[in-house]
Amino acid sequence: MKRDNQDSSCNSLPTGATMPQAAVDRVVEVAVVALWRRTPSGGCELLVARRHADAIRGGLWELPGGKVERGETAEAAALREAEEEVGIARPALIGAPQPLAVSAHSDPSLIRERSVRLHAFLVEVKQGVEALPLGASEVRWIDPAAMDNFEWPPANRSLNAAIRQALA
């Protein structure tokens, strides 16, 4: 996801303000990828990234991802975003991304991108591959069971449950 230099207060409606119906109804298609790798002990780790503090939902944790561009499939967007945001390209993956879940979320308090549809994919990363915080303030490999120890955007709640179940 490309860095958005607006903080959440710049993305909120002033009290009593309304948006045109077209802005309210527009759904932004977003692709995210749950990148995981096996640990030497046989467990697994999930890659999470922290949003820049000055971004919308700044400081929250998320999966690498971003908007699906015109003419692009959600899977292609997820792969592109993994490379752009955390430096993990196709050769570092084992197999093709598997569709995991689709989750819709709306937040009427936001000016832009009030409604999103998240297309989540799951894909294994080769052991030893490290991530870089190219589009995030930091990245970490975590135990999927520890996901609740991180603060996530509301849109991720159902996806996180699907990830924990898939990696259990």
C-alpha cells in the first residue's frame, strides 16, 4: 500500500457534515496477503506490518496490501503490494497465493475510502527470507496465535480469524 500522508483527523468528517451519496457508496477494492513461513522448530510465523504514524489508521498493524488497480486482479495486486511494501517478490514464495477470505467494511466517519472490500490471500514464504519495511514503519514475523496482541484496523477482524484458523 502506498503511504498516505494524511492522518486520521484529516480523513474525518467535521461534525454535522455530510458526503455526496456517490462518495459514500464507492467501494475500494483492496488486496492483502498473509505471508507466512515455517520456523526451524516446525511452527509458523506470520508477517505483519505497522502503518506509518501519519497515515490513515496510523500505527495500527496490518497485512501487506493495497488498492487493486484498474485491470488488475486481486491476486496480482496482492503480489505487487508484497514486493512494494515488504520487499518479498514472487521468487521468495512457495506456490501460488491461495484465496483466503473476502471481507467488506464501512466506516462512515472517514472522508475517503469509507467502504473497502478486502481480498485476502495466503501464501508461504521460503525459510530465511526476510522482510523490509519499505511501505511500513516496521515489520515483524509473529506467531499467528499472538495476533490479538497487536492493534488492527476494524476491517481486519474477520480476516485475522480466518488466518489463525488456516495456520492452526
